[in-house]
Amino acid sequence: MNRTVKSIFVLLAFCLLAGDSLSAQLLRRGGDSFDVSGKVLDLEGEGVGDVEVVLRDADGEEVGSETTKKRIGKGNFEFSKISPGTYTVSASSDAGEASQEVVVEGDVEVELTLGAEPSEEKQRVAEGETAAGEEGAPGRMPQEEYVMTEISFEMKKMAAELDHLAGQVRDLQARSEMWVNPLSIYQKEIILDNGSTVFGKVVYQDEDVLKVESLVGYLVIDRSTVVRIVENVMAQEEPEYVPEQIRESYSPPPMPKLAQPRYVSADPSARSSSRDRVANIVLVGNIAEKTDRSNNKTLAGQVKNVGGNRADFVKVNFVLRKNWSGETRTLTTFVSGSYHTFDSGITTDSSLLPGASGNFELIIPADVGAFLGYSYTIDWEEYE
């Protein structure tokens, strides 16, 4: 009885295995096989013939190989009776390579463009997916680009805040400098006959009064009390550059040896008591001031010899008051007068005979820097 039961079980198992094998064969032979066809194109969209096309399964095993047609239907290929699954179709030639993954669940049409087929990762980034292996909705910005955009926004925000703070600092500096040095905003220095000075801007004037804008408000000044109005041009001080070659090799020419004069000073206390006729040089009118486009200032005027003797080497010394600390700088200009030749053979053109007048002009370069005002002295020498 036991042998009979065992025989029945073995027979049933054999029948089941045979049935499964037969069913699989019937499925493969039936409607579950499909065609994978397509065309190989170049970059201009034209079919390319005589190109080998290989079909591989998900494990990388070669399932079939075809060569594209050369004439009729140039570039076409076809794989028949392909079972359902995931495959990779690839083509290669001298024009380049192309591959594409296909899922066979029916007949599939494939187009391969040699040398222009993007990889799967490039396609996903172009479609706007977020990161590799992460499913994202199309149209979303990549994570790296999003981070860069945020950093760029923060940098622009910080730059705007820095500009705003820098503007506030400049405003505070301008206000503090305005009280320390009024000439930083007002270029007019009005000197009055009582010894006071007003720094401001002339907003109105006529024959009788001046209306001046100053730090303390608007002032109305009687014109008859004004001694002089000095215009100060603010210029950036730059250190004077002297080439090293000149510093080492240059030396000023020696002073000419003149005959020992009987009187060599314009100071009346030093004059010889035996001399009754002496030279006396005075300023005629006011000193004209002019500033050019390069911030070079020119001081010009006229002097006259009202004494009874000839004055030689007539010059005007200007002492520039540079700042409120008392720093000064002295510049000298000679008067353009008449020519005179001494016994030593030296000729000068800055001599003034009694009653004669001469002009002078001093150019103050811009590199001298700004100065608050100036004073002047006239000096000369007298020779036999």
C-alpha cells in the first residue's frame, strides 16, 4: 500500500513539472515575444548605414547584433522575437557612439544619434531632478544651484549694508571736519578790518553789503569793512618726488661773487647814517589771485620804488599758512624790472630805478597742497 502511494506522488510531481515546462515553451512561442527596431542617425538627422547595433540584456549579456541598412531604409535595424524585459541598445562607429535603455513590454522603436546621445544622469539634471538616485518632480532646481543662489543673495545683501554704513561714516566725518576746518566746505576767507576772519560762501553781494553763508548761519557784512577776500582751493597734498639720480648728482650752482656793497639790507635800522638817499619798495594796489583747472594758484601784483636810490634783486617773499597748527611754507618770486650790469660782469633784470614800477608773479603748484592764507614781505638790496 505504501509503495502505491509513493508511486502516485512521484507521478503527480512529474506531471506538474512537465506542465510548467510546456507552459513556458508555449508562452515563449506565443504572443509574448516582441520586436525592437529603430534607426541610427548622425548629428544632422540623416540615417547612417553599415553601423553595428548590439542589444544586451539587464546583465550585460549580448542578445543580438545587427548592422544598419546601407540603401533602402538607410540606418534601420531590427531585432525580432525579443522576450519582455529591460535591454540596452548601443551603436558605435567613427562618427561616435550612442546607447539607450529600453523596456520591452511590446514592440519598441528606438532612435540613436551618434555622438549626441546624453547620458541618463544628464537627462535627469536637464529635466530638473534634484539628486542622483532621488526621485524629484520635474522643474525643481538642483541642490547645488539653489545653494549658490542663496549665497549670492546673502553677499548682495551684505554689500548693500556695507555701502549704507560707509555712507553714514562719510557723513559723520564730513560733519566733524566741517567744525575742525571750515575750509573743507567753505573756500572763501573774508578778512575784516577789525582783525576777524569769516569763513563762508558769498550768496549775494552788491555795492554796499555781502551776504555770506557760514557755520553760524547767514551773515550780512558791510562791504566797507572787508579788507580782502581770499579763495582757498583745497588740494590733496602729495609728497614731492625727487629721482635718486638727481639727489646724488645734482648740486645748486654757486652764488655769484658780488662787490662788497655799502648797504645790503632793507631794514632801516641797518642803514648807514651817512646815506640820505635810499631805495624804498612798496606794493601798488592788491595782489591778484587766480586758480587754473589743475589747482595751480597764481599770485600777481605790482611794486614801485618810491625811494631815491636804485634797488637791486627786488623780490617778494610769500609765507603760506598751511593749517591751523601753524605749519608754514615760504616761496619767493623776483620782480621783473630793468636790466643792470655790475662791475663784476653779472647782469640782473630785477632792478628798479627811483620812481620805476615792476610786476611780479608767483605760481604755487598744486602739489604744495592747501593753505589757509598767506603773508608777504618785500626785500631788496642796494649796491653802488
